[in-house]
Amino acid sequence: MSNPTAIPFSTTLLVRDTCLCLHAQRAARALARRFDMALKPVGLTNGQFSLLMSLNRPEPPPMGPVANLLAMDRTTLTAALKPLQKRGLLSIEPDPKDKRGKRLKLTDEGMAVLASAVPIWIQTHGEVEAQIDSGDADRLRQDLVSLG
């Protein structure tokens, strides 16, 4: 067996200090923890909040557009829906236009939980935006969207 080529420690430091993927992952995890803690009193995680919010539409959406908005595949979305459906926060109904499809609908209880979560999200989001060093949260959003 041959010895693998050694990677200089300077390369490790370069990746640590410049890797956009690493920095985005660290920031995403920190934000997720922060919103998870903030939303805990209403019994939601940040992901569940986003999922429920994505269902707050004039008409119950099909699964595909919700999965696309949340950057999930349909299997992952289905798994994420199950605990919320079990809690009675949403229902999964046949699509009246396509019997093979499903529509996702907030229940009255789901709407009530979401309504109690929105003020928490607004406060926490404002606190996070205030911590952005550049002070330009809109620019950060634009940059993140351009990478998606």
C-alpha cells in the first residue's frame, strides 16, 4: 500500500478560513438552533415553521411546489409532514384536479399554532438581522438566493 500524499496544514487553514460551503453550513446550523429555541414554546422547529408557513396560501398547494420552495425532495417532505399531520396541524387531501396528486392544507389548529409562532419569528428575525455586521440583510438575502 502506498503512502497517501500529505496535504499541508496550510491547506486545512485555507479551507477553514475561506470555504463558503463550510461558512454557510455553520451559519445555517447556528440560525436553525436559534430559531428552534425561539419557537420551542409553540412546539415547532424552524423547519416545521417554514413548512407550515409554506402552506399559508389562498388555495391548498400540491406537494411539488411546497417541496421546491423548501428545497426538499418529495420523500423528505412526506416524512416532515407526518408529525405535523399527526398533531392535527395540517391535512393531506386528494387533489380535486388530479386524483393521483395530494394537496396540503393547514387545519384550524395549524393556523392557530402558526399565528402564535409568527410574532416569535418576527422578533427573532429582527434580532438576527440586527447582528449582520454589514447591516445589509437584503444584500445577504440576494447573495444567498443567487447561490440557490
